[in-house]
Amino acid sequence: MKKKGRVNHIDTFNNHKVKYGTVDFNDNKSIYVNISTWIRPKQSELTPDVLVKKLNKDVRRYIHSYLTDIKGFSNYIVDTDLRSSGIKKTKKSFMSSDITLFTDKYFNEVGEDINQLCSYLIDKVEDEYINELEFNKRKK
């Protein structure tokens, strides 16, 4: 059986791993984006539970505000995975955001849109949490 999916990696980000793809290249109805990073808390006044809730809400808000101006993406689903129980100032914790975009565009046409969305999202999150979190591409 021939594989129908496609995956592309975007290597332009220093502190984040980014990939996007589709499950069915021939009948493209959705595109997934995965942004992952390792975070270490700095001197934050927020508790881990509050930090995770605020981060989840901000990621959704930034994606919504960006996609309202872009045509061709009808809907989206966002799932940010960060465990509050593992957040400690002495160690890094893994964070991943999975974004599913429902679109009527072909996979080959969305590369620049995805790159701009990821740049916008990463810049906004890093600017918002510059005093609370340190972002790293790798654990070590």
C-alpha cells in the first residue's frame, strides 16, 4: 500500500522544532502543524497550573487572531501539551502544540502560510513569556 501522507520540516527556528504535513496528499482536507520545545521556568510568580492554563489560552488566542486574516483556512483545532506536574525550576519540561488546520488549499500551496503562522506564534509566545520561561530546542 502506498503512503498518502507528506511531512515537511521548517528548520528556521532556533529554539523550536516545527513540522507540518497532511494525512492524505491526494485529498487534502486538513494540515497538521507540530511545534515542540523544551522549557525551563525562570523566576516566575505564576504557579505551574496557572502558567499552563495561561499558555494554552494564549496559544489559542494568537492562532485565532492570525487566522482571521488568512483566507483558505475554514477552521482549526489546537492542542497544547504541557504537564504542570513536571514543571520545576531545576529541570526542563517538554511542550508540544499540535494545530490542525482545515483548508481548501493544496498542500503545496500552504508552505509560506504555515511558515508565517509559526513565526507569528513563536514570536508572540516568546515575547509574552520572556520573563517566565526559557525555550530550548533540545533537552540538554
